[in-house]
Amino acid sequence: RNEILQPRLEQWLNQTQSSYFQNTLQIEGFDLKKDLGVSIAKIRGTWQMGQGGFPFEINDVTIKDPVTNFIFKKPVEITFEQFRPQTSTHLGMKGTLILANNKDGTFELETAFEELYLEELTNFNPEVLRGSSGKVIGTFYLKSQKSGQQQMKLRLSVPPPGGRVQARFFDVLLPYLPAADKETLVKI
């Protein structure tokens, strides 16, 4: 049954997510468990961005709840390991995605940056990341609803020996930072 379900799931994901991945998603090692949970050894694809594509892979994807939860509009927890660029040999990110399956379209994503290198992420946003380097570790949390209401927390650090980012790297973060008063800006 897994041999039948894997290509169907891949086809469905490519159809429903084509605006993000333009039919590039590939699934390897699909396994529907007896408890109706799912494990997937690897997902590969190219995330389509304004500046081009970002080839990625995600290893060890697990849908912990029965897939029937999607039908009955119950929460679904999905975990993943090694979300990283396809060419990377580093750990990348791991995390948990919770789809509430409610009328508000709520989802929560919590990730840990275990071993991600900025130079490997240049294709993600070449304008901002070109020339950047260094290992990044930290956490990211996003709670979002289809109404547009979001809650986001990001904590990153670059351990020794450090790295480099262009000044424009911080421009991406500006909309999410609290406004500073003029007195604070003068002191800086």
C-alpha cells in the first residue's frame, strides 16, 4: 500500500503547493503506520522565491497523529529533522509543526537551528545573504492564522569564530523590531 500511496501523496502535494514549489517536491521512504501515523525518510524540492529557487531537503518527517485527523479537523503534529539546503552536509534545522485544523487556520512552527551556515543559504535570498558566512544556531517560533495574525520569536547566535553579514541583512528584520525613540537612536 505504501508504494501506491507515496506517488499519490507526492502528486497531491505538488498540485496543492505548486505556487511555492512548482512541482519539484519528491518523497522518498513513505510509510503509513498501523496507527495511521506517517513517516517519510526524505522530502526534496525547490522553494520558489522572487530571486530564484532554493533547493532543500527535509529528513525524517513524522506525522505523529493519525492522518484521519485531517479529515475530522483535529490537530496534527508533524516533526522533522535536517531541514537544510540540498547540497549541505550539516545538521540544518529540526522542528515541530502543529496544524490546529480549526476555522482560524492556525498553525505553530517551532524550529531549532542546530548547524546552519549562512554561506549555504545565499540562494534563499541572494540580495541579503550574498557574502555572508558563519555558523548559525538558535530557535525560531511562528504562530499564524489565515486572518494574518502572527506571533513570531527568533533567537540566533553565531558561535566562535563568528562570521560576516552585510548591513542589508538587518533590513529584513526591521519590520519585526519595536520602534526606537530618537533619544535611543542618538545614543547608538
